[in-house]
Amino acid sequence: MAREERAYDRSEVRRSAAFCVARCSSLIKPKLAREPAPAFDPGGVSRFELGVAEMAVWSEFEEKEFETLANVALVSEQVVRKRNVQVFSPGQVLEKSLGFDFATHIGKHTRLHRRLFGSTPGAPGATPDQLTMLKIPLAPSTRLLNVFLQYKRPEHFKTGHRSSLWSRQEEFLRFTVSENNVSGGGYHFDQVTALDELATSLGPTALVRYACPAVWTKSELYGLFGAGRLLADSVFVEPRKLADLIGADPYHRRWTFQRRLPGAGKPNPDGVLTSVETGESFMDRAEVESERAPRSDGYARDIVREAGEAQKVRSIVNSRKVKLRPRERNQADAEDMAINEELKRVPSLEVGTIRASLELATIARDLGAKWSVIAFPLSPQPQLEPSATRGNHAS
């Protein structure tokens, strides 16, 4: 009898489960049938589409992973292409310009040292041959160009996507510049606004860019890095190209581009096709801009002026900073207080220049950007052959 009751109980459970499934289906299907199509957000993900396989997926690598590799590639790819340039951290250039040894006066493990040397290009993972580029001397006539890069992690849309920005037969990538991880809710544009203003304030002495790889799998990322083509196959986007002149927001939220043609993209939403730089054209642009950049023999003086110009950005940076989570804000404040104490060890002759460099480095930190200095030695002037000189003299 007990065995029959147990059998009955199991059959009741099966019937109850079947009833629940049927009942839920009857409630859900009419609701889906009645639900109007959601308002289209180009490139966005609505709740209705969360289960659709054709929507965006994050890259397999983290933003910091790309940043670390790109920091090395900024040096190594110039070696491979035999470009006559060198890439340094601000601290390295200051040491050469001032004749000041930070390690002796401040120490290598201080926050101040990390703030100025922490973005030393090529430092993590670079080969000895690549690191030879970091050994200054710089000639007094060498031109120095500041570069601020905000590295971005892409999202990938495979073919068959629902975005109207690109053909459904073409996969594409995007990265986001608006922020929603700050207090107050909604989308915020303080970071892109400040980066745009930084580019305007520093003018010809600096290049400010978003940098994003044109791949989304980890194997492709490391494959490009090993082949010396990581930056060559990345996009470099000026913040001003994300400005939204007709929408309700001051900037577009995202930049989208095709993998096979990364040299042009569309801001999203409602942007038009716009050309941007890849790694090769970015370095070509840097070389052109270097002709107007300060010389190394005046770097200490010019950095004070540039820090003064960048103060126009400080109010925007502070506005963004107060919206950060308390833990992040408190950590940044603690670092700044420690650096101010360490600055007291700097001799009075150098303190003004170093303080100015720290101000630029702090703005870069608060905006999540990496500050590097690209050095372009001036090409030697061609010398006339002796015979030509004598001929001109005789005439």
C-alpha cells in the first residue's frame, strides 16, 4: 500500500509540473504577442533582445590587458618599422631635462615616482633590444610631443546583428565613452568632455586619443602583439569626433567600426561615417605635429606653461571625481596627499617643474588616460658637397 501511495504521489507531481509549464506558457505567449516592438536604440541592447544571440558580447580580454600590451607595442612597433622616434614616460624626460635623479631624492617605490614613471612605455614585458630605446640622451633640438591615450575594451557584433548602423552581413565592433558607473544615475560625459578640452588646451603640444583594438578574441590580441601589429590594427579616435552636434547629449555614447575597415567608423547613435587613424596613421600624424612641438632643451619651461593651460580641464575633472564611488575617490585623495608629502623632498630649484608635471599626470590619472612623451630627433640638414660649394663661391 505504501508503494502504491508513493507511485501516486510521483504521478501527481508530474501532472502538477506539466500544468505549471502549460499555464506559464499560456500567460507568457499572449504577453509577448501583445508587447509592442521596443524603441530602437542603434547598437544598444533592449530587455526584449537580451536572449538574442546576435547582440553584442564583450571582448575576451580586459581593458587593462590591452593597455599593458599596447604600452609595450608603443615602443616595440616603432623598432620593427625603423621609425626614428623614441617613447618615454614624463619622468624619464624630466630626469634628462633637469639633471635630477628621482630614485636618489624620492625613491623608486614612492607614489610620486609611480605617478611620473608608472606609464613608462615598454617597461612590462619589453625585450632588451626594445628597452635600448628608453636610454636617453636626447639632443637639445629633439622635439617632444605629449600623447594621452585612453585605452578601450571593445564589444563585438557578429553577422546577423540587429543594428542599423552597419550591414547585417558585416560584423563590427564598438567601444563606449559615456559613463554610467558614477553616482546620480543616467549617462555621464565628463570624461570625454575633459579629454576633448585637454586636447584643445594643449593644442599642438599634445595628441589625445581613444585607442581600441580591431579584434575581440584573446588569441587574436596576442597574435597581433606577437606579430608587431597590435597598434597598427587598432583605431585611434579623437574625442572631438564623438561630439554630437544635433542630439540631446553633448557627445555620442559610442564609437562603432568594422573589423576589416577600421580606418573609418560611425559614432552612435545617428553619427555619419567618419575617418579616424589606425596605429600607422597615428604615428604619421604625431611626426607631423612634432614639427610644432617644444624642443627638449625647453621642456622644463614648457611643461609649466602646459600645466597652466590644462587647468581649464581641472574643473571638469573635479566634477567627475565627486561622482565616483566613495572608495575610488578616497583612494585617489590618499594618493594625492602622499605625493604632496613626498614632494617636500624635492629641491626648491626643481619643485615647480615637477609639481607642474604631477598636475598633468594627475589629470591623466583622473581621466583614466596614459601619458607618454614621443621624442622626434630633428633630421640633419643636408650638407652641400665641396665641389658644389666651390662652384657657388666662384660664381
